Amino acid sequence: MLANGTKAPEFDLPDQDGRRHTLKTLLAEGPVILYFYPADFTPGCTKEACSFRDLHQELMKAKLRVVGVSPQDVDSHRRFADTHDLNFPLLADPDKKVVKAYDLDGPLGFGVRRGTYLIDRDGRIVDSVLADLRIGAHEAFVRAAIKSGAKKS
């Protein structure tokens, strides 16, 4: 994981609709919760994505956006978002360039570690959590960010 206070690496990736997103454009709308997950349609990743979907109204009130990143392609993300009625961007990183830039490549380069970052409008990492198998830790992290109203941003 990258250290708190670190400048978050810039990126340019397509979402499930093929629209390109950069960190800079995402931050123009306010702080971002950027979460990395191993794969679409796995039980843990589905539970995590649906929990973020269900927190959408609370996130909006706190002026926070959730954005997911994983190595699957745009088509996989589209099916995943449609199947689970996800209301946030899922960014496709098939080469894992962004995964690696955020220090979440799996052991020996296999897979992706489950990590979540809160990034303020200035592009600094305010807080983060790494909990590979503990999906609930990521939801608790997002709830804490909502509760604080992203005051640090």
C-alpha cells in the first residue's frame, strides 16, 4: 500500500461504458474512494461492490465518490455492473499498470490485492486499508469516510 500523505498516481482508464477517466478528472468533483478488487463476479468482490452500491446516497451526502479498479476488461465490467445494478464507475486495468502503481499487485504478480484508498481533492492519499480477505473492513473504511464527511479533504 502507498503511504498516507503520498501523492496518488495519475491514471487514464476506461470504465464499463468505455468512457475514459483520469484521477484528475475524478477529483474535480471531490474526494474519491478508489478501491481495487481481484475480479468481477467472485463472491467477495460482488459482496463488496454491492455494499458500495447500497451506500450511494450516504456517499453523495458526504460528497464522496467510489470508483473500482480491477484487471477485467470493459465488457466484463459492463456485465458485472448491469447484473448488480452498480451505480459507480468500474475501471478496466487489464495490464495492471494502475494496480502496480498503487502497490496492490498480488504475490509474485498473480492477482490483485484488495485495497481501498481515500484520496482528497489535491490528489493526496488521506487514508487506506488493505484487507485481502476481510471484505467488511473495506465497508467499515467507507462508512468511516462517510461519517467524517471527508473532513480531511
